[in-house]
Amino acid sequence: MTIKRIFYIFIFLLTFAAAEVFSSSNPNNQKLISVNYPPDKTVMEFDLLGVSLSITEGSVDLIRAVLNDEAAIKIVPDSEIECFSVRLSVGTNRLHITAFKKGKQVGEVAIDVFRRSDLVSAYRSPPPGFKKDFFHERGGFQCAPCHVMEAVEADKKPVNIVSFRDETIEKDGSDTAPVSSTCYSCHKKMTSYLYVHGPTSVWSCLSCHDPGANPKYATKKPDDKVCFNCHTEQKKTWSSKKYIHGPVNIGNCAICHSPHASDNPFNLVKSSWKLCVSCHAGKGTGLHIFGGALFEDGHPTRGRPDPVRIGKEISCASCHNPHASDFPRLWAFEAQNPLELCRRCHTKYFK
Ligand code: HEC
Ligand code: HEC
Ligand code: HEC
Ligand code: HEC
Ligand code: HEC
Ligand code: HEC
Ligand code: HEC
Ligand code: HEC
């Protein structure tokens, strides 16, 4: 009886002593800074990544976050949780976070995040050990003290595609939607690009994302099931054409268009020319159409003013319709043969 008791006390003291030894041998063991989200080796589909850190209160007076080799984001912490977002490049990104107290480094943590892309074959699948994580499947308990975690009615603001333009112009560009949006507090950077898609610009996130889906907020696949809900005109016109461009035919709209926003017109994920060349690599050489035969450099496919679309540069989409056409080469201007196409821009030569 007593021997057993003494034994327990002994074990108890031993564990206690061991804990003491470990903690005093390594003062950083207290982990003054840690990442709540995302986990290391996460796979992301888009460029924006929201990050949330925990900091032991009062122990840190400056945080530096560096993504790859970009300029550091500096945060002076005023709470135990600090949040920020970064824009990922395609492929593996390293986020390196250091914490300082009175100019001395007191903590450090690094995570790797892989941004996948269907457009670049080398980045189509993640390296071993990386996996997709669905943030909204986690329940968000750690975030709930400060953020509203459940969607509200305002997140499904009705969007009328016909009157949309007039309505937004009327509102003078300043929209009040973020105030009522649940999603805004964490995804606020989503609209800070040059071109923002209509429903995203008014934070009508649930126009496309379903809170009842599995995983939560997943969109219907293929994408055209979502897009054609509003773009009914396009659906009608394109489906009446004889030829539909490969990726459009399988409903893969988001491979070319960001459903949210981008720095390219039409919310394209890359500039029009680069986008086409990602899949049609051979057409970007300058030898396209009549390579070498008539002119050494072939017909220009970029870098010259477009004679028809004044103010724009010529691109692949000047001669090809990116979606559908009645001609197999998907010629623009409803052209039925090459000569008709040439004529549209070269009115002098081709009569
Ligand atoms: C202690 C309160 C608090 C907690 C807990 C918290 N946040 Fe935040 N979060 C904030 C505040 C305040 C902001 C606004 C910061 C600003 O002014 O931009 C914010 C902003 C954000 C942003 C947007 C940052 C940006 O600038 O783009 C993201 C993403 C975010 N939080 C994610 C999370 C996640 C994920 C969790 C849970 C793991 C979480 N937050 C927990 C307070 C908190
Ligand atoms: C507490 C902060 C927070 C709020 C509020 C929030 N999100 Fe997120 N959401 C995140 C983070 C963090 C991620 C994962 C990293 C990233 O995409 O930045 C994420 C990811 C997602 C994803 C990708 C799938 C997933 O689960 O990872 C979708 C879709 C999404 N959010 C939609 C929404 C919508 C719609 C709303 C509003 C109804 C919303 N989110 C509100 C923080 C938040
Ligand atoms: C026009 C439809 C549409 C609207 C509006 C929209 N989204 Fe999305 N969103 C999508 C589609 C489509 C995807 C791509 C899903 C995929 O790749 O499987 C997506 C992906 C995302 C992702 C990233 C998923 C990932 O895997 O990384 C987040 C985060 C997200 N949406 C948040 C939002 C938020 C927040 C809003 C509101 C401001 C919003 N979305 C508005 C259609 C939309
Ligand atoms: C909830 C309705 C809605 C859904 C769903 C929707 N859109 Fe839109 N879309 C709009 C509105 C509104 C505009 C702005 C129209 C305007 O400016 O006149 C727009 C504009 C666009 C434009 C730019 C057009 C231009 O002339 O600049 C593109 C490209 C586009 N959407 C693609 C998509 C894609 C791809 C999807 C599916 C991922 C999609 N849309 C889903 C409502 C929607
Ligand atoms: C191969 C890439 C690609 C795919 C896939 C694609 N688009 Fe586009 N889309 C473009 C380009 C490029 C433009 C700009 C055309 C221009 O410069 O005139 C455009 C323009 C648009 C526009 C505005 C002009 C118009 O024609 O009405 C809408 C709306 C649109 N796309 C919706 C969609 C929808 C919906 C899908 C899926 C069914 C889709 N796109 C699939 C490349 C693509
Ligand atoms: C995601 C990959 C992808 C992107 C991006 C893409 N295409 Fe395509 N394209 C295809 C596929 C797949 C086909 C159908 C296979 C084929 O016929 O070669 C195709 C076919 C074509 C054709 C018809 C070829 C023929 O034999 O008649 C033309 C023209 C074309 N694309 C032009 C473009 C233009 C212009 C762009 C940019 C706006 C573009 N593509 C962007 C994948 C893509
Ligand atoms: C000045 C007009 C013009 C421009 C600009 C242009 N094309 Fe073409 N494209 C044509 C014509 C004409 C043909 C048909 C040539 C033939 O049948 O040999 C064609 C054929 C094609 C084909 C199908 C035939 C094949 O060889 O596989 C694809 C794919 C294509 N173009 C993609 C592109 C891409 C990608 C770009 C941008 C880098 C581009 N085009 C720019 C006029 C143009
Ligand atoms: C979308 C408009 C467009 C179409 C369609 C087009 N071109 Fe061109 N073409 C141009 C531009 C822009 C230049 C460059 C002019 C410059 O240097 O400023 C050019 C240059 C040329 C040149 C070199 C002589 C010159 O004027 O500089 C020839 C030859 C030519 N194109 C032939 C054709 C043929 C043949 C077709 C039909 C297969 C065709 N083009 C279709 C826009 C077009």
C-alpha cells in the first residue's frame, strides 16, 4: 500500500522534474509565436492566402512575415491573435515569420504552401507530403471569438445581370456590401484587384458558394453550371455555334476566368495572350499563320495596336473567339473563311 503510494509520488516528482529541465534548457520552447492557420504543406488553388498567428501576449513587439523573397510584412501586435493575407505565386511558397522583442529575435516559424495550377503542367499536382485543407470544414472555433463564422442573408445579395452596370454606376462605385458581408472580415483582399467580377464586387459570395455543400462552400462542377445561371445570353449564343472551344465545351470557365477578380480585363487569370499560349505553346513563336513563307517573323500576335478594337493590343483573341464559332478555327468576327478574317483588319489589301 505505502510502497505503491511512494512509487506514485516518485513518478509524479520525476515527470515534474523532467518538465522543468526541458523548459529551462530551452527558453524558446514556450513558442512565443505559432501559426493557427494554415497548416504546413497545404495546397491552395488561388493566389490569396489568409494567415492567422497566435502570440504570447506581451512577449513580442514586432512580427516580420516574408513570403518567398518579397518585401516583409511588418506587424506590431496588439492582440494575442494577428491576421494578415499574402498573394501566393504558382508552385511552392515559403512563408517565414520571425518575432522580435526590443530588437532581438525571440521566435521563428516557417511553413510551405503549394499553389496548384491547371495551366502549368509542372504545377498541376502538388509535391509529395502536401495536401488540400478545407478551412471551413474545421468549424472555425479558434476564430469565432472575433469573426462571424456563419453566412447570413446579406451574403446572397440578388444580382441582376441586366441592370447591374447601371446600378453600380448609380452607386458611384462605393458599395456598402462589405459592412454586411460575413465573408469580408477574412477574405477582404479578394476585391483589391483592377478588375472585379460583378457579384464578387458586391460581396454576393453565396450567389455561387453553397454553405450546405460538402465540403462547405464548394461550388457546383463543372463551372458553367454556376456561370450560366446569370450569363444566360452567352449560354444561348455559344450553344448555337457549330464549334465550341475545348475547355468551354467541358464547362471549365474558371481555368481562364477568375470568378472573383484579377489584374487582367475580363478577370482573366493571365493576360489574354499568355493565357492562350499556356495551352497552345507552339502558337506563341511569332511564326503562327504564315511562318517564314511570306514574312520572316510571321504574323504578329501581340505588341501591335489592334486595328479593329481601338485602344487595345492585338492578341490571339483578335482573330479567334475564345468560346465558340461556326468555323473550326474559331475565327472571330463570325468569319467563315480565312480571307474574310484578313479583310476585317486589312481593308486596304483584301477587298
Ligand atoms: C483576437 C481576435 C481575432 C481572432 C481570434 C481571429 N482574428 Fe482574424 N482578424 C482579426 C482582426 C481584428 C482582423 C482585421 C485586421 C485588419 O485590420 O485588417 C482580422 C482579419 C483577418 C483576416 C484578413 C486579413 C487581411 O488583412 O487580409 C483573415 C484572413 C483572418 N482574420 C483569419 C482568421 C482566422 C483563420 C482565424 C482563426 C484561426 C482568426 N482570423 C482569428 C481578429 C481576430
Ligand atoms: C474566420 C475567417 C473567415 C471567414 C469569416 C470566412 N472565411 Fe472563407 N476561408 C478562410 C480561410 C483562412 C480560408 C483558407 C485560406 C484562404 O483561402 O485564404 C478560407 C477558405 C475558403 C474557401 C475555400 C474552401 C475551404 O474551406 O478552404 C471558400 C470557398 C471560402 N473560404 C468561402 C467563404 C465564404 C463564402 C465566406 C462567407 C460566407 C467565408 N469564406 C468566410 C477564412 C474565413
Ligand atoms: C461567380 C461565382 C462566384 C462568386 C460570386 C464567388 N466565388 Fe469564390 N469561387 C468560385 C469558383 C468557381 C471557385 C473555384 C472552385 C474550384 O477551383 O474548385 C471559387 C473559389 C473560391 C475560393 C478558393 C478555393 C480554393 O480552393 O482555394 C475562395 C476562398 C472563395 N472562392 C471565396 C469567395 C468569396 C469570399 C466570395 C465573395 C466575395 C466569392 N468566393 C464569390 C465562384 C465564385
Ligand atoms: C450571380 C450572377 C453571376 C454569376 C453566377 C456569374 N456572373 Fe459573370 N458577371 C455577372 C455580372 C453582374 C457581371 C457584370 C456585367 C456588366 O458589367 O454589365 C459579370 C461579368 C462577367 C465578365 C466580364 C464581362 C465584361 O464584359 O467585362 C466575365 C468574364 C464573367 N462575368 C465571367 C463569369 C464566369 C466565368 C462565371 C462562372 C465562374 C460567372 N461569370 C458567373 C454576374 C454573374
Ligand atoms: C480558353 C479560355 C476561356 C475559357 C475556357 C472561357 N473564357 Fe470567357 N473569355 C475568354 C477571353 C480571352 C475573353 C475576352 C475576349 C476578348 O478579348 O474579347 C472572354 C470573355 C468572356 C466574357 C465577356 C465577353 C463575352 O463574350 O460576353 C464572358 C461573359 C465570359 N468570357 C464568360 C465565360 C464563361 C461563362 C465561360 C465558361 C462557359 C468562359 N467564359 C470560358 C477566355 C475564356
Ligand atoms: C486550358 C487549355 C486551353 C487554353 C487556356 C486555351 N485553349 Fe484553345 N484549345 C484547347 C483544347 C483542349 C482545344 C481542342 C483540341 C484541339 O482541337 O486542338 C483547343 C482548340 C483551340 C482552337 C481550334 C483548333 C483547331 O484545330 O481548329 C483554337 C483556334 C484555339 N484553341 C484558340 C485558343 C485561344 C485564342 C486561346 C486564348 C483565348 C486558347 N485557345 C486558350 C485548350 C486550351
Ligand atoms: C492575325 C490573326 C491571328 C492571330 C493574331 C492568331 N491566330 Fe491562330 N489562326 C489564325 C488563322 C488564319 C489560322 C488558320 C491557319 C491554318 O489553318 O493553317 C489559325 C489557326 C490557329 C489554331 C489551329 C490550327 C493549328 O495550327 O493547330 C490554333 C490552336 C490557334 N490558331 C491559336 C492561336 C493562338 C494561341 C494565338 C495567339 C498566340 C493565335 N492563334 C493568334 C489567325 C490568327
Ligand atoms: C485582328 C486584326 C488582324 C487580322 C484579322 C489580320 N491581321 Fe494581319 N496584321 C495585323 C496587324 C496589327 C499587323 C501589324 C501592323 C503593324 O506593323 O503595325 C498585321 C500585319 C500583317 C502583314 C504585314 C504587312 C503589314 O501591313 O504590316 C501581313 C502581310 C498580314 N498582316 C496579313 C494578314 C493575313 C493574310 C491575315 C488573314 C489570315 C491577317 N493579316 C489577319 C492585324 C490583323
